[in-house]
Amino acid sequence: MSRAFNKQINTLSQEMVQIYRDDNAYISYTSAALPQRSAMIEILSEIRKLFYPRHYGDRQLFNCTIRYYIGNLMMSIEERLHHQIRLALLRANDTRPQEEQEEPAVLDERASAISCEFMSRLPKVRQMLTMDVQAAYDGDPAASDLDEIVLTYPGIFTMMVYRLAHELYTMHVPILPRMMSEYAHSRTGIDINPGAVIGKYFFMDHGTGIVIGETTEIGDYVKLYQGVTLGALSTRGGQRLKGKKRHPTIGDRVTIYSNASVLGGETVIGHDTIIGGNCFITEPIPACSRVFIKNPDLTIEKGLDHRTGTEIPNPDAEPELVD
């Protein structure tokens, strides 16, 4: 540390602490009582090993050892997750009025019940992911095999995180589900709110830029392309809109092509519908529809060939008559 900074450190520290006090970031409990993002990332990494030990496990497994390996992983996951759930419940409890707060022992029992219930749901989540992987293979001619999809497709990683976060969301665990989904968002560019309801056999082709809002409902066998937004028509109401249906409902076997926007809680896309790229939809669409935008007029102008300095002929121009 430089001598010049050594003279500033005390003043700067006092200024920072005062800022914490001013914006209520400095309160009765310490940062150790907050859920830890790094811990949740480690838990997701362990769950991925649990779901795909052949792809992400750290040791060679045999019939006689796999049960012990899986058992140890599950014990580690539950122990870590219980601790993070407890911290999340403590944080939420501390923000309530004094008369509504619960005893730490009660919160600890609830955290234990939630972590156990979450672990019991993991086989179901893994089965849903199996169908998502198959949907990716069936829907993408560029896919070589299922291993490639598990190891490389960002949409599959995002769906794993989403399906796990959604289970915690349905159990009313505060902050952790959003922490998980935003981690996946930062890694893949795919933003799925953990409150969204997504059916089986779901595939996001490429995936980058897809946004799926909190109250979105998606049926089975749905396919989305990059840049699709399933969003709210307006959020100007702010917190007054909390808990209301703000995002669309997508029926079974719907395909939505790139950069389409489907907005609003009253917007229902009927089953077996195809929505073309760049469409902007804010009204219900009947089942078995085809929605598309007519191709705009394409204009091609003459350009300059910089290699020769001559003009490039315009293919749409009338041919010149030569005498």
C-alpha cells in the first residue's frame, strides 16, 4: 500500500460506511447472513455433476461405485443448499416488522423441510431435462449427438438452472431462484424468470437474447429461436403489477422464430401455431395459425468495386441499349 493511500484509508472507510447507512445497506446483520452467490454457483455445479456424472463428474464411475458417488454428492448438495435457504429466510425475516418476525429455530426447521423437498424433486427435474435434450437433438440438424448437446448447448444449461430455480420459486424461497437464473443469464444471454411455467420437450435454438417473463406460461413441445421476447406489454405500473398476469401464454407445439415479440398477459398463442421472425404480437392468435410479416421491398443499388475502381452493375436496372 502506498504511503499516500495510507493517509486516505481512514477517511475513505468512514465515507463508505456512511453511504451504507444512508441507503440501508448497513443494517443489523452482517454480510455473512446473506445468501452467497458463489455458494449457489458451486451448488449448481454439483447438481450438474449429479445429473450428468459421465459428462461433468470428476472421477471414473463403475456399477459398484456409482451409488456411493451419487449419495455423497446429494449429501453435499443438501447440506450446502440448506445453509443458503436458511440465510435467505433469515434475510427475508429481518425485513419484516418486528411483530411479524419468526424465531431462528422455526426458520431453520423450514429451511430443512424445503431442502429435503427440493432434493426429492431432483429426479423429476432430471427427467424433464432428458426431454429437453431430446428436443434439441430432434429440432437441430446441426446436432451430432446427445453428448454434444449436454456438453455444449447453452440452452440446455439455462434450462437446467431454470428448472431447478423454478422448484425453489414454487416453494416460496426468497432471492435464491433469481440469483440462480441471473447467473445463467450472465453466462448464456438467455433470460428466463424462475416464475415462468415451461412444459416438457422445450427447445431454444441458438438461444441468445431470448427473454421469458415471470408470468409466462409455455406448453409442451415448444420451440423458440434467438431473440424471442415473451414479455409484458407495459411495466409502468411498477410494484402495483406484482402478482398479476403480465406475460403471454404459449400453447402446445408452437414455434416462434427469431426476434419475434409476444407481449401481454391477455395474449394467448393457440396450439400448433407458427410465428414468423420479427413479428410484434399483442393480441390472441387462434390455434393452428401462421403469422408472418410480408417481405419488405428489397432495393439494390450500384456500388463501387474498390479493387478495380469501377461501378458494380445494378441487377435490377434496365439494360442499356447499344447503337
